Amino acid sequence: MSFRPDVDLATLEWVAEEVRSTMKDALRELQGYKITGDNVALHNTANFLHQIGGTLQMVQLDAVGRFVQELEQVATEKELEIDQAKLSDVLSEGIKEIGLALDRVTIGRPEPPAYRLAVINNLRELRGEPEFYGSEFFLPVLDALPELPAGEALSEEDYIAAIKNQRLTFQKSLLAWLKGGDIQVLTPALSVAEFVLSISRFSYATRMWWVACAYLEILIASEGVVEHQHRIILRRLDDLLRELGQHGESAMLRDPEIDLLKSMLFEIGRVEPKTSLANKVSSFYLLEQFFNEPVDSAGSEDQLYDRETLIELEKSVVVEVASIQQLMTRYFDGDGIEGELLDSLLPMIQKLSDSAKALKVKPLSELSKSVGMVLARVREGKLDSSETLALHLAAALLFLEQALSGRVVPDEEWEKRAAAKTSQFKGLVDGRELGHVGKDEVSALERVQLLDVVSQAVDQTLSELERDLESFSKDPVSLNILSDIASKFDHVRGVLQILGEQRASLLLT
């Protein structure tokens, strides 16, 4: 069963890319606010969050969208008594969670309700709002209906009379419990649920009371802590009995009480050990995938990481990766990288390597480490920040970004590509030269993204060429313009050659 919304994968991936791009913009503004305290930057952050929320709403990612709303409300709250550094950190942590949630949805994984709960409640505490419990973000797939035997065929009049009679028993049991009685006083309430299930004929009704029986079983089998959410659920079951006693079983066709169903499934999913019936319900709705992390079998048996590990790694370094990408774009300005920029880059690369090592993701740890070694040599003046080096570093960063998105399987081919990139950078440190970025060294998506990055620099150079040619046409005597034109053509041709686009580069020869 896939836990993606009812949207095709291509659209979902496009939306995810759009959101990730906007996340980077939000993080950039947030970093500016943290440093300067400029409320304009905070306002821009809120606008970016609003944009993300609208995009998520478009593809029906309601739980993630609701989380984004919490972030936006904090960013726009004017009465918060909190310093800018703490506010920035809280919002940054929240934005990281957006990326993690998107990655899980994109690969069809369920979203554990507790994943963002701590962050959400921190946000609500800042605004003086009550905490969420967790079921608000629980989204099981309820499309399938359990195949249960139809209940005894009663006339509507007999059904209503039976429900009214059973409700009295349910209310007495509930009242005894609410007054502080032992949890076992709810046993008659369970008997009521079992009886209603036995006379239910409509699929929505049988589903509801099947789940209600499992819920009451685990509640009675528990130690009997009177928690607020159980009071709410039991009172809502009583309300449902009232509706059935007034309008008959058809009341559930008008309102299948999905929120009540989800609340009971949430309690069933989070409790261990379960009763036999609760296990059946849990298995049918795949609840273990929401409350226990699934194991990914990708890769070899001795591999210590999987896609979930990569997603967890992304969560810890998303700010660094976004910042690294922004800083690396200066490579394409033609002036190389100044020392101050490298001083910012190197600690970020080191954190990425250390985080990957801590999670035992050796290919990414080694690749990040080799990138750091190369940048350190550039900082020391032992390597030139050439265009060739820039493109290889850009390709490496795109590889890292794709790996951290959780949408790739870390298989043998993936490891080979990581090892090839690492070997190239280590070879450069040892004095070997870099060649062009081979097509076998990048995935199709990475290559498209790399071309997109490079095209921005090439477009700028081509625009300058167009202006120069126009200037020369107006002033043919100024031959110095031609020398600038030649150097710019060489620049574009060199970029194409490094990318292995030999035919395109020949057009400029």
C-alpha cells in the first residue's frame, strides 16, 4: 500500500522540488534575520512559508500543510517574547521537518505522527496555545473496508430500539469509569460495541464497531490511566450511539465519523502489547508502519544504511547543504573563491562528513571529506579554483542532494558513483588532473540539474557576448571588444567540453 496522496508521482516530485527550492529561500531569509534582527527578513520568511503551504494544499498534503501553518503563525506573531536567535532556530528546525515529511511522502512512506509533534508543540508553546496530542497528524489510509460478515437483519424500528437499550448500558459503564472506577468497569461498554457490530449491515458501520471493539479491548487491558483523549473518544462513541438510536444505521452513511475512527486507530497503533483483535486491526490498516520504523532491504546485507538513514541525515544537515550550494554558485562568477568564502564553506562540509560518518553512511562521508580536502587545498593556494573543478564540485553536491532527498536507493551502482567522485577528488589532491564530467558519473536527474546550474552562468556570458557584438557593430574601430568576445567564447566552449558536450563546443570553435 502506498501512502502517497491521490496525485501522480511526477506531479508530486515536481511539487517537492518547488517546495525544497522555496525552503532554501526561507532558510536564507531566516539566517539573515538571525544575524541582523531585520523584521523584513522575518516577514519574507513568513511569505515563503505561506507559499509552501499553498503548494502543499494543492496536492492534498494536509498534515504537512497544517504543520507549515503553525510555522507561519509563529513567523507572523508580533507579540512573541523571544529573542531573534531562538526564534530563528525554532523556525529553522521546523523548515527541516517540512523537507523530511516531503521526502517520506514522495517515496510512499507513511508519516509517523510523532515525527513533528515535538516541534509543533514548541511552536504552540511560543504562542501560548495548548499542545497537540499527535492524532491530529495521523493519516492512515482508510480507502479499504474490512470484509466482515453482515450483521443480523433487523428492521429499522427494531434496530433503533436495540441501540437505545444498549446505549443505556454503555452510559452506565462510562459513568462508572469517569467517576474513578476500575478500568474493568468498561467491560459492559465493550459488550455493547460487540453487540452493535453483530447487528451492523452497512460497511461503514461494521468498520467503525470492529475498530471500536479493538480499541475498548486495549483500553481495558491497559493499566487504566484516565487520559483526556480516552474520555473524548468514549463520549464520541456515546454520541454515535445516540445518532444511531435516533436515525438508524443509515446515519453512518451520511456521516461515517472518520475523525472518531482515526482517533481509535491512533490509540490502537501506539499501544503495545496488543490484543488479538487489535493486532488484526493494526495489520489491516498497516498501523505498524506509522508507529514503528520500517526496515529497508536495499543494498547488501552488511550495509548499515538505507533510504530512511539518508532522510535522517538530510534532516540534520539541510541548512548546511542549502548554504553550501549558495556559496558554491560563486565558482561560476569567473573570479574563483576568496578565502573568506572558503572559511564559511569548510566547516559546513566538515559537518556533512561527520554527520554521514555518525550514521555510518560511508560513501557520503568519504565524498564529503574528499570535497573538503580539495577546498582546503584551494584555501591554502595549492589548487586553483578553475572552471573544471567548479563543475566537478557542483556535480558532487548534486549527487549529495539527490542522496539526501531519500528518493534514491543506495544500491551498488549508487555506491560506485560515489566512489568514483571520491577517487577523482583524492586524485586531484595527489596531483592528478580532472577530466570532463562523464555521463556515467552522474544520474540523468543530476545531469539535468547540473546543466541547469551551468546554463545560468552560460546564459549570462552569452548575454554579455550579445551586448559586445552589438557594441562592435556600432563601433567597428574598437578592436579591443573582439578580444573580450573571444575570451567569452572560450569560456562557454570550455564549460561545454568539461561537461562532455563535445558537439556543442565544436559549434563555437
